[in-house]
Amino acid sequence: MANDNQYYQWILEDFDLKDEDVLSVYRHGSMIYGTNNHESDNDFIIIVKDNAVECDSKNSSHHNIDVGIYRQSTFQDLIDRHKNFALDCYFLPQEFRLKNLAKFTFKLDLNKLRKEISAKSSNSFVKCKKKLEVVADRNVKIAKKSLFHSLRIVDFGIQIATHGKIVDYSSSNHLWFEIRDNPADTWEPYKEKYQTVYNSKMTAFRKLAPIKDK
């Protein structure tokens, strides 16, 4: 497995980036949750100077690397809006930061947190159903990942509402291994087993992040 320095060099080369323009590089996805395997992509979020080019998603044709590239000001706005992937990066332990020069601030707003976590987790739960029931979109692997993320996202929301940060990135991994190893390839078995789990987590989260009129 390549080390951080090798990945950083590949990122610069494969995405035509200059070292002086790159402020921070965060690992993302399964690597930070601890659910990665030999088939997993290497996902990174890259923060560049405000005069550099950004893009939401890009993949390397030479190495198994997927990136999102964001200007520093854009990423601060994403943090301010409590976008879940941005908060994943903001609270990331040092070991998952290949470069860490960008400085950001975070002020917890429970209304924003509730809105973003609820929307993203709900979309992921619905995506699981769609990927199992809609013939044209059927993809069992993506369905399982979507179901896991729907539960993980709420769990991270609970941590942020409780502690002001993510304290355990692996807290939902037991659910991933259950879902991954489940032989079912239709929606109903997953709905029967995880709808209650999802509803319970959402209820707990909403109690911690109640709707408040401004």
C-alpha cells in the first residue's frame, strides 16, 4: 500500500495541481470509517487557494483515487452550512490529513445540523430502496452502501449534537458488516430489519437537535 507521500504526489500529478496551491488534503470515505478493503477507492477532499480551480468530483485514470477539490472559501461555506462531508473533514484526526495548512472555524447551529443530517440521511435511505426496486437503477452494492450511510450520517449527527464534534468515526461499522454480509437482494428484508433502527436513531437525533424558530 502506498504511503501518504506517494498518494500526495499522485494527487498532484493526476489532477494537475501545484503543491503551492494545495492547502489541505483529507482522506475521506471508507478509509476514515475503517470499512475499507482491497477493492475500496482512495477518496480525498482537497482544499486549494481561492484562485485555483475547484470541482465536486474527479477520478484518476492512473490510480484508484477519487477527489473533490474545493477552494478554501467554498469549503468554509460548506462547514458553515453544516454539510455532512465537510464536517467529516473538519473533525478528522491528524492521521487522516495528508496536508493541513487551511484554517477553518465551526460554530454549531442545531437548526442547520438538523436540516442537513435529516435531508442527507433520508436521501440515502430512499436511495437504498430505489437501487433495489427500480429495475433501471438496480445495484445491490450501492444499495447496501446507501443504507449504511443513512444510519452512519445520523449517528455522526448525534455525536456532533452531543459533543460538538465527531468522536468516533467507527461507531456504525457493526451495522455496515451486517448489511454487507446480508444475502438479501430485495428491499423488504432490509426495510424490516433497519427501518426501526433508522427511525430510532432519527428520533434520538431530533431530540438533541429540535426545531427552533429564529
